[in-house]
Amino acid sequence: MQKWLQMRYAFIVLLAFSPFIFGRQSLTPCASSFSSSHNKSAGFAGEHKKLSFAEPTLAERELHALINAYRASHKLPAIPLSKSLSYVARTHVHDLNAHPPESPCNAHSWSEHGVWSSCCYTPDHKQAKCMWDKPAELTNYKDAGFEIGYWTSAEANAEEALEGWKTSAAHNAVIINQTIWKNEEWRSLGVGLAGQYAVVWFGKKKDPDGYWEEKAE
């Protein structure tokens, strides 16, 4: 497929009043895969989960490194690669690839095909809590997470994902702590990249399950 024919869009969920950033999209999923209700009981209140964390892929490590390099260019500290938030990010990426949402559900939705509470995320943000609660629901990270994402009709890669976010004021502000995020300190970052999607989660708390060490080049 010629590069100029590839369609892309970026998506973001931050605050209830924040706009979504969409470009052209071409999604043909099964509508029955999504529900507007939380139909699975995760039992995440006070429960310590024993999770198996898979090593980040080379592409995921590249995206993490690119984000930190971009932050460094703005004299901002690096954000460590969180095991828990990466678990959430990777879980969402695999769900999106396997069960892409259909309008009116956007790409912040979660399907019914997993051990999580499903939701159809719509532009009215009525399901925002379903998104923000995912780290606490799926992992031992008991604080809200903030997600940005990227989709392409071809195959997602780290460089193009970051470039897409940099050209969007709302996404860029999260990454380099501008506008409403200027006083926030990101202590944890999670990355998932596979198939047509790249997803990054930001968190204000330290990860109780630790961080992935940077690989020496």
C-alpha cells in the first residue's frame, strides 16, 4: 500500500471535557462485540493480583525511548517504563486489533472478549470512568491512567505514532506536560504497540510492581 493511501488517526482520553482527536478512519468490526455496561466483575478493590509481565517488544521499547528523547529535548525528565501500565496498554492494543470497535464506540472502548469490564466509549464521555479505572481493574496500580493512542490502516510503528501525537496539540500537551498538564509529574508510563495500534498510558503514581530496565544498545 502506498504511504499516501494509508489512513491514520490519533485518539485520546484525558478529562471529561477534553475533545477527541480524529482523522479519517476505516474500521469494519463486529458491533455485537461491545456493550455500554460493565458486564464483567473484576473485583479489583483491595485485591492483590499475581500477574505475569511479558518483556516489552523492541518496537515498544523504541516508542518508550522516543518519548523520553522528545521529553529530554524539552528539558523534561524521563518516565520509567511501568510493568503495570504496559500490561494495560498491551492488553488494550491486542483487544483493539482482535475486536476493533464500531461507531458510535471509539477506540477507547473495550470489548466483551476479556476479563475486564467492557464499555462502548462514545463522544459524550459517559464511559470515561471505565477507561480511567482500567489500571486499577487489571493490575495492582491503584490510580487513574491517562491514555493516548494511534491507529493506522497499515502497520503501526513507533516513529510514526510519536510524530502523529506531536502534530496534535492535545496529545503533545500530555507527552511534554503543557497546558493543563504543566504541573503534573508523570511517574509511570506504559506502552503497547502491535498490529494497527499504538497505545501509551501515563500515570502519576509509582508502580508497585516495578519498572522495566532500559536495554543497553
